[in-house]
Amino acid sequence: MAIYLCHTEPAKLEFETAVVDSRPGAVALASSWLHPGGGGQPADRAVLEWRGGTAAITGVEVDGDRWWHRLDTNGVVDGTVRVAIDAGHRARIAQLHTDTHILNALVFQEFDGALVTGAKISDGSAHLDFDLPEADNDRLRNIEDAINAVIREGLDVRATYLALDEAQRTPGIVRNLTVAPPPTPDGMLRVIEIAGLDRQACGGTHLTNTGESLPIRITKVDNKGRRNRRVTIALTTPT
């Protein structure tokens, strides 16, 4: 994993860059501030303009040093392009991703270090699966008030990098039973810290303060197989 430009310059939502390669329905760009998705998070949405017209970017594929941007056209795209990232979509995903970290932290505390077995974030809701074979689903539903209390508290959220070997020795840094964010080429793991609450490895987009999120609702708690409990959250509608 490279250090994504969307991590180092998260406020940059419009940029110009050059096409360095192309194939039907996709272009590789010299630089990109889009988040490519991964770990349950969808890729950023964006619009690309070039001298021949406009196309929607429908996905991003990272292939070594090449960032391929899938387009809703098979036309020839070349030269210098201008890209505008969908700010609303980026903000909603960042809210939900931060809120899943709050949910994860509270479940980890309340249920003796329960680990995540799956995750998915969409444009208005998200879910986490937990390894909780004996959990009382009502206890999980009751975490909603605690999540919203953390949102109201306005805790700072920041990203740091930790040496991979140190991260592997630190309990609770990697919370997923099966996957972890890939390290950077120099062997560092990106860690998201919510002040006083949580610290875990993650490569996604997040808020800078929990108070930037809308309140959430826990919309469903499901049994997924013998061991897993799926907790689904959604952002509330602004009033």
C-alpha cells in the first residue's frame, strides 16, 4: 500500500493530472486523490473532464504503481484531465467509517475483545460482523446511545503510522480476524486514533472529530451463522 494522497491531503477534492495509460473503459492517471476503496469501504465517486467530454469514474483499481480509474465510457481519453470528487459521498462514507470505529471500540470493550469478521459501508448505512457466538442481541442494540454520546462529545480523530512489527505486538491494533490493512512500502501500518476511546489499524477515510458526524441509529442486529452477529447502523436524516 502506498500512502494515499487522499490521506495526506483529504481536503483536495478537485485536481488536474495527466493520463499515462488507457484501455477500453479505464485510464491510469499520473496522480489521484481518490480513495480506491477496500476493507469494506467503497471507492470515491468522481467526474472526469477531458478535451473530448465528461465521464463518471465508477471505480478505482490499484495495480502496483498504476491507479486505473474505471469510466462509464469506452471513448479515448488522453492528455490532461480534470477530476472532481463527489464531496457529499466522501463525507457520508467518512462519517459512517468513523462511526463503525466507535461501534467497534464499544463492542471490543463490552464483549471482552470481540473481533470483527466482516464489514461493509454504503452511501447511507454500514454494518460490522463480530465474532460473538453467545451475544445477547439486545445488549448490542443498546450500544446505540453510547455511540451517539461519543459523537456528541466531539473527540478528535487522527491518523498516525506505526511500524508493522510494533503493531503486531500491540493488542487491539488489528481488530479483524481475517484481514488487515497492507503496510506501506517502508513497513508502516496506518492507525486511526479516536482520542481516549480507540486506536486501530485502518486504511479508510475518516472525520477529524466525532462531532462532525450526524447521529446514528442501529437499524438491525442479525445472527449470521453460528458465531457471527451483524450490527447495521445508518445516519439519521438531518433536521
